[in-house]
Amino acid sequence: MGRRGRVGSFRNDAARERFLEAYRRAMACLPVPDATFDVPTTFGTVRAYRFDGPAGASSPVVLLPGRTASTPMWDANLAGLLAHRTVFGVDLIGEPGLSVQRRPLTGGDDQAQWLDELLTGLGLESVHLMGVSFGGWSAVNYAVRRPGRAASLTVLDPVMTFAPVPVRTMLALIPVSVPLTPDALRRRVLRWLAGGADVDDSAPVAAMIAAATAGFVVRQPAPRRFTDGQLRSIHVPVLAVVAGRSVIHDGRRAAAHARMTLRHRRVELWPAASHAINGEYPDEIATAAARLWDEVDR
């Protein structure tokens, strides 16, 4: 298979147009970005948005979304976060969004490299990273492989970081990426991931994620779980918020392992939260994260 076939892409032009329309509707729910960037990297062009927070605030926050998601997934969080910091939203390379992948990603080193090149291109020397699910893994991966620029990490129920993904979850996720899977089954799986909450495709963000899962083919290696030594090597403060009702890992096991391995950490297990934690507890997340950022910046 040629290089083009090994990068993430839409199944066809119709799938791409459906996603782009859903993306535009979802972006319209966010505050209007103060700046939009398309930053060239070794692996493609990365779309990023800047939302300005309070004047004079310290290091900005960079948001890393979950798999098959993009910047609009943070619609519930942005208002609370912007009360404290300037925020950059990023569409991940290799995922559905307005970033354009041109070279295959082969592992964690490549994931860290494009993110580092993005931050360089944006002129950001010190940032607070916040990621959910795969975005949480991406934040930890960056701190492990490219230490120095991340001032802190806030990871929300990060996948393959502190505990493995159960086999039943991996099997359940297979239909989500199969093009002929009925929409009803795909919605049922997404509802299960969200702790039983209804998936309303009329909601702009839900419609965008539905269009992404149905129409985009992710072609990148699955994230590898970090070794204890890698986690212990992180020297910046980490706020790890683990969902007690998560299906991507055993929440208690993940929280315990985070406490055991992270050197500078605040680990919180939120028993009622599902893997859709960022949309369920936006105010609580903003408060906990801002407390960490203020402590670090002081």
C-alpha cells in the first residue's frame, strides 16, 4: 500500500462533505476564535484556533481532543476555561477535523514530534496541556518524549495511560469504524461509552462525531500503554481525573496506578463520571484545572 493509503482519510467525497457540514455547525456553537492557524509540520498541516482569555494571564492552555473528535468537542468546556486562560484548540493529525495528514504516523515519537512542531509554529514556549481520552494519552506522550515545554498536564480519563483497555471494550468498538454498521448500532456503542446517556444526533457535536465515526478511516498505530518508568519520568505537575464509570479501563485500578507512578500528581476518581467526563462536569474540570495552573504559574 502506498504512502497515501497509510494516512487518515474520508471514505469518499460524500463522507467528507457530510463531516465538514457537521463540523461547521458544531464550530458555530463555540465562541468565535480570535485567530485561526494552519501550521505545517513533518506529518501534515495542523489546524489550531486561539480563543483569548483574560489579559495578562500566564501560560496558555492547549486542548487535545479524543479519537474521532476535534476542537468542537470542547463546546461545554470553553467558557469555563476562558475565564482563566487563553486557550488553543487543536485538531489532531490523523483524526477527522481540518488538519491534513500527509505522512504516516508510526508511533509515539511521531505523535510527540508533530505536536512539538505545532507548538513551535504557534510560538508557544510554555503551555498547559489538557486532553481527554486519546488526547490525554497524547498529552502524557508529549511530556514523556519531549519534556521542557509542557508546564502541566490535565488528563481526563486518558486511554491506555494508567490501565489497559478491557477486551470487551475493544470488541465493542469494532462496529463503530466499520462503514456498513447500522447507525442504530453505532449510536448504541457511543451511548455505552457515554455511560448510557442518549446520543442525540440533532446536537451539533454529536452529529459531528457521528459523521466522523461513519465516514473517516483512522490509519495510525494504536496508543501503547506507558511503562512505569516513563510515567515516573514526568517532572511537571499532573492533574489526572479518572471516571469511575468509564468503560475504557477499570477506574479504581487506573487511579491507583496513577498515584503510584506519577511523581507530582493530583489524582481524582470521580465515581459518577463516565468516559464522556468533559461534557458531564465542565465547571468542576475548569475549577480543578485552574487551581493547578495558578499553582504552577506562581
